Amino acid sequence: MTPVNLKKFVSLVLESSSAEDHRCLTGDIVPVESEACLYDVEARIEDAKASRDQCCLRTDEREHYNGLLKILRRKLRRAKKFID
């Protein structure tokens, strides 16, 4: 393999393994712009909200879930942008 071909190959691999992938609860890796990602993130948000609501107010456990929800909602907005 020539250095030019190697460079092309490496850039193709880097493009295909973007940080825009999402790992579903089933273990499947899907693109953020897919409906599978959207449904998985929505389900995770519902689960995290239910768990957070069972926590006492002003506890570190509740803060953990609030932080998790913030990240999941950001990912949901990103996924919806591609779907809409």
C-alpha cells in the first residue's frame, strides 16, 4: 500500500467512525440521525425521569439524574433536527 492510499484509507476510517453514533440499549450502534436513535433516547429520558422522581429532593442521586437528563435532551434535540 502506498503512502497516499494509506492516507486515504485512514481518513475514510476516521470519517466512518464519527462521534455522531449512538449506542442503543440493545447494544446496536446507530447514527444520531436515525429514528432508532430518536426512539432509544426518548425511552432513556422517560426512564431517567421516573428514576429521578423517586429520589429525595436535593440529593446527589437526583443531581446525577438531572445531569443525565440534560445530556439526553441535548442528544434528542440533535436527533430531531435530522428527522424533521
